[in-house]
Amino acid sequence: LLQKKGWSLPEERVLEGLKQAVWPGRLEWLEDRLLIDGAHNPHGAQALAEYAQTFLKDRRIVLLVGMMKDKDVAACTRLYARIAREAVCTQVDYPRAMACDELARLCRAQGMDALAEPSVPRALEIARERAGSDGLVIVCGSLYLVGDVRLRLHDDDGQL
């Protein structure tokens, strides 16, 4: 039993609660072929890389990536290169956003085939085209980007 402030919780209930927990923007599948994960620092990028290497190793993956220029972009792009050979780099409309052409240059330095597209909707379209019908797109690098993509895919009732 876990106890806090006089409450006793059976371990089974705690485990069931953890199984049902949802953290939007963290390893969140929006569609069969679209996964979003903020992964905006080396720890997050490492966790995403481990997930992809474990569960998605047989899939063609294209990254849709955008980052803030004050993050450890070099370390993150090294880890992203473990996930995919292709990246579509974009930028959100935010003052701290890294220019997509600079991000694409850093991704290419890690051996990825990377292109720059400043428009998030167009970048998502390109990433989907590159992934093809049997591949998937992973959106990562920024919680702002993940939020932007997530909102674009909501319907008028707020449902994905």
C-alpha cells in the first residue's frame, strides 16, 4: 500500500492509474502514421530515440522537426539521426524559434537528408509525402511545434 496524508492506495490501483495516464505531446499518436513528441532537449530526444529503436525499428520514419535556438540543438540532432534518415525542418512563429534553414544544415551535418520549409502546414504535408503510405511521421523538437500540429489536426469540437 502507498500512503500519503492518511490515504492508503493499493499498488494495483496506482499501477492502473499509471496505465491510463495521458501526457499530450509525449509519445502521442494522433493518427496511425503520425506520432508527436516534444523531445526538445537531449533527455527527451534520447527517450524518443529509444522508443523508436525499440518499437518502430522496421518502419520508414520521416521527422518533422522544429526547435528553439536556445536549446541544445546539436545534441538533439545527433539523437534524431538515430531515428530517421530524413527530416523536414520547419519553424513556428515564435521569437526563440531557430530558422528552419539553419536547423536543416545541422540535421544534414548528422547525415540526414534534410530540407527546410518555414510553413508548418506545408512542412507536415511534405513529411507525409516523403513517409509514403507505409511510413510514419514523427513531429519533434519543440513543444510549440507539437502544439501547433496538434491544434491543426483538431476538428471544430476539439477532437483529434
